Amino acid sequence: MPFKYLLRVRYIECDAQKVVFNSRYGEYVDVGTNEFLRAIGVLGDFITGDLDFQLVKQTIEWKAPARFDQVLELSIEATRLGTTSFTIGTTFRVAGDERILATIETIYVLVDARTLTKLPMSDALRAAMQDGARNRVTDHAGYLKLT
């Protein structure tokens, strides 16, 4: 099982149609990716170290809307590890429901935090991403306490 991140949809994240506004999905991926990096033990390298990453491409496929106060379950995993880039796959579901709401593929490139020049992926970072914090969950919604 890939790493899972749980969040609750806030009112402000919804549009006039009473569903999550489309741009919020990219924000959710950003937060989920940071939690993924924290879970695999490398977030500090990006916060205080010499590494950073930049988004190169993001592709979103919507299948059904998410709504206010739903708990979303994001399944997050590195699906491709290149020399200087990595791809994160994120699948959105309502917690407790197997139906997929959306899938997002995000390609990032590793860069030097100061110069923003591309960097090759270290063996340690590659190993951590391959491990992927499988079977771990970060629950910012408090959902698991309620179930």
C-alpha cells in the first residue's frame, strides 16, 4: 500500500458549485508531497539543506467531485525516478470509499536550493523514494481517531 495522507476539505476550498475548486487539487498535492517527503525521512534536506525541487509538469484527471467537509485520502508514491527528476503519482478518494475522484501525475526536477540548477538524485534519496513510506498514514483530518 502506498503512503496515504488524509485531509478534510475546508469551506474556503470550495467554489460556487459547492465542490472543491479545481486549483485546490494542486495545493493538496503540494501538501501531500511534503508529507510524503517527511514520512520517508528527507523533508529536512529540502527545508534546511541544499536541495529543492521545482514543478515541471502536472496532469490532472478528474472523475468525480470532492465536497465540503469530506475527508480526502491521497495515495502518494514515486512512480518514476530519473537522473534529476522524479514523478509523484497521487490518487484522490473519499476516505473509506474505493472510488477514485481524481488522479494527478506531477513531475519535479531536483535543483540546488541556492542556484536553482539541476542536481542528480543521490542514492540515499532514490532509496527513500523507492521505499515510499508504504503502509504509513499521515492523518491531518483526525479521521482515524473517529473510525
